[in-house]
Amino acid sequence: MNLPSDALSDEPAAGTAPIGVFDSGIGGLTVVAALRRLLPSENIFYIGDTARVPYGGKSRRTVERYSVEISGLLLAEGAKMLVVACNTASALAVPRLKELFRAPVQGVILPGANAAVQATRSGRVGVIGTRATIASGAYERAIHAVEPDARVFSTACPLLVPLIEEGMFDDPITLQVLRRYLHPLLEQEIDALVLGCTHYPLLSDAIASVVGEAVTLVDSAQNCAKAVFETLGNSVPAAPADQPGHLRVALTDSTEGFLRTAEGALDLHIGDVELRAVQAG
């Protein structure tokens, strides 16, 4: 893959340049929605790698390659920072992106881990995510870096993303699957649960109904947006406060159906969707 000529050497762009956000699919729009609420003046360019979704079952090498390619596309559009709105890519590819690119890179793992430590009262934290995210142990390492005495219990939930992609947010089948996945965590008496996939906030109401009021949900998307908010004005120039921010969305393959479902669920305005070509496989 040929990286854009400025991807390895240029300084971050001016404040009006977009924040570049990517995910393996559409789930990262939960991060975009949170960014739009916190940073209404910022321009955002989002790429969903829908041609190669999901990343959750792929190897580290493959996830790194995909992430480098999509990051290169965002930087070619003048992105002033990269937001990895995918837990799998954050767990497996962020170190490589930071090696290659001078633009700041923000993932979702560290903000989620910090929020989990703040949310728990008992020190017993549950994490749900894709197989790759859970197998990486990234959340366990990040949580223990903040609170070494925390007990972390993790469960891979491979059926959730397909159910979400089908728009089955409140379906009885989804509730049954959630009960199956979450029961072992509840048996461990967790009091905080990290939604370790950016699709999962779309199921927040359903998850809350299963875990009950005693368990605090930790939204990795919301906490990633807060981390970006804290970065702007420091290492990354902020947009002028009087500027109305704009959202551009590009996909690597057409998935208009779920895109429009997510648009409605997240109260986002998404106009015309662009297509970007990527290497298959």
C-alpha cells in the first residue's frame, strides 16, 4: 500500500481540518455521535471499513494492515488526528499507528479502562467485546495499570455485532443472547461493565435491563470522545468555536440499510455517503 506523502512527516493540520475517525464498520458512529455532542464546531471525517468488517475475528497482522490503510486514507484528506473508533483495532493496531504517523492517535481502550476504574466500587469489573479484543487482554492490562488490585472478568460476545447490524436492538433473541453472555459476569458480582465494542452502546438499554441498576455501564465510545475533547487545544488545534462542524461519512462498501438505522438511533444527520476503495483480503 502506498501511504500519502504527508502521512509520515507533516505536522497536524490547522484547527479547521477534520478529526479522522474509523471503525471496521458502522459501530464507530457511536463515537462520532459522542464527538458531535461534545465538539459541535469540529469537522469530522468518518470511514467505515464495511468491505472487510468485522475485524474482531482477524489476526493482529491483518488488523494492523487494515488500520494503516484506512488511517492513510484519512490523513490524505487532511485529518489533524486519528480516532480509532474500534476496540479491536485499538487493542491490536494503535501502537503501530503511533509508530508510523505523526498525527496524534486516540483509541478507545485507555479511556474506557480509566472510566471503569472510576465507576467500580468493589474493584470487580466486567468487560465484553469481540473475540480479538478479549483475547488481546488489552482491557485487563489497561485497567491493572490504573488499579493493580482490580479484578477483571472478560467475555467475548461474537453474536452481538451481527444482531446490532440487523437493527435487532430490542428483539427477544438479542435479550436471550445477552443473558447468556452476561450471566457468568453477574455471577462474579461485577459492579461495572465495560462495553468493549463501539457497536454495543446501541444496546445500552437492553444491556442495562439484563444487568440491573447495581452495575454501571462504561461506554467506551463516550469516554473516547471525552479523551479527544481533552486533547484539543493542547497537542491538536481546536476548531473556531463559532464554526458549525460538518460530518462526512465514507464506506468501503455499501451498507446503506444499517447506516440509516444507526443514523436514526444515534440522532445523527448523515448526508450523501462516499465510497473508498481498499485492497480486499
